Amino acid sequence: MSHKFGVQYSPLSERILVGRVNANQTAFTSKEEHTGEVLHAVAQYVQHALDSDGFVEVGGLRMDIKVTPVDD
């Protein structure tokens, strides 16, 4: 049996949640907060797949994203 995973923004906690979902994919069966990890993965995707800037359309939203490395 393969497990399905979901990702969701929680307006209540203002965090991004990741976890396993039920068979109908309508509710989490377990979840954890992974806001930093999700944002880092998006930044890596934009940096490498979109050449550091571009736009993505997902779920009826258009996101104009630019990734700029921070100098230490």
C-alpha cells in the first residue's frame, strides 16, 4: 500500500503542514509543520529550474518569484 502525502497552509497557525492523507485525500491522518523546509525547496526549484526568477501558476494563483543568494 502506498501512502499519499499532502501539503497545506494553515491560516490558524500560519505554518505549512506536510503529512499523510486518508484514502480519499480529504484529510490528514498525520501531519507535521515544515514551513522552512517547504520554502527552501521552492527557493531551490526557482533557482535551478527557473534560472533564479520567473513565474509559476498553481491553483489559480500566479507567483512572481525571484531568488537572491544572501552573502555571509
